[in-house]
Amino acid sequence: MGELRESLLKQQLQHELDTARKLEADGKSKQATTHYKVAASIYRRLAYISPRNEAESLFHSADQFEGVSGAGKAKSEQPIDKMIVYEKPTTKWEDIGGLKEAKREVRESIILPMIVGKPAFVEVPRTILLYGPPGTGKTLLAKAASNTLKANFFEAKTSTLLSKYYGESEKIIGALFDKARKNQPSLIFMDEFDSIMITREAGVHEATRRVISQLLVEIDGFSTKKDEKVIIMAATNRPWDLDDAMISRFQRKIYVPLPDVDSRRKIFEIHVKGSSLSGITADGLAEISEGYSGRDIASICREAIMFMIREQNPNLEDMTATQVEKYAIKYRPLTKDDFTYALSKIKKTVSQKLIKRYDDWKENLSV
Ligand SMILES: Nc1ncnc2c1ncn2[C@@H]1O[C@H](COP(=O)(O)OP(=O)(O)O)[C@@H](O)[C@H]1O
Ligand SMILES: [Mg+2]
């Protein structure tokens, strides 16, 4: 049963992606966006029925396709640039619920380097490591930071940095840092940063080690140049996989925790997106969602909204394309039942045991 569902979802996914790419190639980026969004929701469904180790990367794909749109799309000129995602993010601080401490820390860390006339005693953190459970807003923080600075945002997936082809990785890393330097102010973001180390463990590969040391050298290069307006951010769910040499390069290490009750209320408010609530409040929802991450809460809201839409529009799935065009969708305020259903479907992705691991790691951090 589970397998059938999975293979159906995968078929659907392929179809949506194919359609989206075709539309995009035809210059119909608005229509393509719609299909990318559907693809994102299928990725999410797949993630929820997959084992934990696979789920994370599926969630990541979902987030990426959710964000694909004509305007925010990667711009690239040369093959090597294709691997570096270059955009101007539109994420605002208000789009991130709660995380007061983490937001404050990120904001002050990125503002300081941009101030030109500052006394020598003001330390300028230029390298920031965001760590914490998956789905808590690390990527959002990096994007909001970049948006605040009106900075060019360079995202290099760590897997891209570790190319299989000899010499390719060095070129990519070199190009990444060069571009960032030439396009100041800029922010280099390395998501899923821990994967760089996992690869190293797997086979202490000579090429991999060279890549890591090149990365360290590039990072060091920035730390010493006081007037460069380049920020380097990395995010990881598994800080314990990073070795000391790497960790010590990051001047600020910022913990991005699971949302507390107050943060959960705000995240619910963000993700019900203005649909009204009846017989339940965002406060009430925050109370019953302890242990859920921001991403889980986004999924809960999506699921509740879909549940309501399905109930109000029972014939939706049987409609033909022409019917759909003229159809006025019916909806009503979201009720407690919608959320009870959604909560029963969406499982917590972060365990208490995992939280303890971050606490322990933080405790042992020397700087
Ligand atoms: N604090 C938050 N406020 C609002 N939405 C959040 C928050 N944290 C996570 N989300 C939702 O979860 C998705 C994934 O968040 P992300 O920043 O990629 O998490 P991380 O990088 O920590 O794994 C976001 O796109 C957003 O929909
Ligand atoms: Mg992320």
C-alpha cells in the first residue's frame, strides 16, 4: 500500500516537473511556477512517508521548488556559474516567526561588517554558522539577512562543491568566492554544510581533503580583509560532524532552536496566511503543537487548508480543464477539526533525543 502510494506520487512528481520545465522553456514562467509549487507539495508528501535519512533531502527539494519563480530564478551565464545559485532573496524578517534571539544575533552580525568607519576594537564577524534542528528557519534567516543587506546571494550546495571530477571542485570554489568578491555586498550561503565532512569520513579522500583546505583558505582570506563586504554563512543540522578546524573558522555560531510557544503562535499566523479561524485561535494552536518545527507547522497549515478545500469542493478531482477555469473555489474559516486532522497526519520531525544532542554540543563549544 505504502509502496503503491509512493510510486504514484513519484509519477505525479515527474509529470509536474516535466510540465514545469517545458513551460519554463517556452517562456511561460508564471504557469511554470504553479507546477513547481505542486511539485514542491508532492516532495513534501513523499518526505513524510519516507525514512528520516531520506526525508531531509526531500524536504530540501520541496523548499527549493516552493521558492522557484520567474523573478527569483537562478541567473547564470557560464557552465560553472550554473552550479552557484545567484539571486536576490525576498524573504523578510516578518516572514520568520519567533526566533527572537537568533534573529537579533544574525542581524547584528551582518550589519557590523557593512559599517565603514568603525573603531579598531569593534570585532567584525564575517563568518557565521547557523546550527540547529532541521526545519527551524536557518535557510530563511540567511535569506532575510541577504535581503536586508540588499546583498547578492550566492548559494552553493555543499554537494556541488564536492564535484566528482578532478579539479572541478577547486574551480567551483574559486569561482564562488571570486564572484562574491566582485559583486559586493554579497552573502555566500553554504546549506547542509555538514555533508562536506561526511564525505571526508567516508573515505578520507585526497581530493576532498584538498577541497576542504581550499575552503578554509578562502574563508581565512576574508577574515583578515577588514573592508570586504562579504558575509559567509553556513547552515547545518549536524554540527557534530564538523571538525574543529572548520568550526573555529566561524566567528559567530548561532543556535536556531525549535520554536517555543510564542514563536509557534507567530509561525501559525504566518502560515494560515490570512485565512480566518473559527472556534480556535493561533494561541490555542501554539499550545497543542509543542515539539513541532517551523516546517512541521507550515505542513500542518497546508494540510488543514487542503482538508477544508477538499470538504468544500468535493468534485474538485473530477473536473475537466475547462470546468476548472470557470470554477469559483468555495471555502470557509478553518476549524479545530481541520487542525485535529492535520495534526494527526503530520508527525513531529525532531525528537527530544536530538534536541539533547544540540544542547550537549553547545555545552562543549569552546568559543
Ligand atoms: N521560524 C519560522 N517561521 C516561519 N516559517 C518557518 C520557520 N521555520 C521554518 N519555517 C518553514 O519551514 C520551511 C523550511 O525552513 P528552513 O529555513 O529551510 O529550515 P532549516 O534551514 O532550518 O532546515 C520554510 O520554508 C518555512 O515554510
Ligand atoms: Mg533549509
